[in-house]
Amino acid sequence: MATLLNQLSGQWTLYILCVLYASGSLRFGKLRTKVDGISTKVLTERLRMLEAIGMIHRHYEPTIPPKVTYSLTNRGKELSGTLEDLCELASRWYGTEETGSSTSSH
């Protein structure tokens, strides 16, 4: 439990997972837009960490310009119930957010 909480407790980490859960696969630029307030550097760091621990998948297409898409892995999708509950709780406590799940009201 401590290992999982340590991995997920970094600033922006759960928010990124909630956005990917609610939105599905996203390109880097769109993900950065949806995670309002995050810097490019921090988003890159969090995505690399989440990929390293198997929570997200980075799909790279060598086009010009390169196309990189991020999505939840099966391991990341195992958090879906927890993410949905957290998104709904955040919406109730702090107002509607872009990261609400498709089943919650916006």
C-alpha cells in the first residue's frame, strides 16, 4: 500500500490519471491543455514516471512532426473505480472540473 500511495501522491499525478481516464488517449499538447496549470517540464516528468511504473502507455509514431499519444495501460485502468470516485468527490467538493468521468455530471 505504501509503495502505491508513494507513486500516486506526487503533485499532478492523480490529476493526470483522472484526465486520461475521463478522456481516453490524448496527445501531449491536448493533455497539457486539460491539466491546466502544469508546466511542460513537470508533465513530462510525471508521464515518464507513470510510464516507468506501468500506469500509462506512450505510443510514438515517427511522423513529421512526431505524434506521441498517452493512454492508460491495463494496470492504470485497474484504478478506474478509484479514479472515478476521486473525480466525483473533487467535483462535489470543489466544483465541476474537466476531469470528471463520463458518468459524472459536469
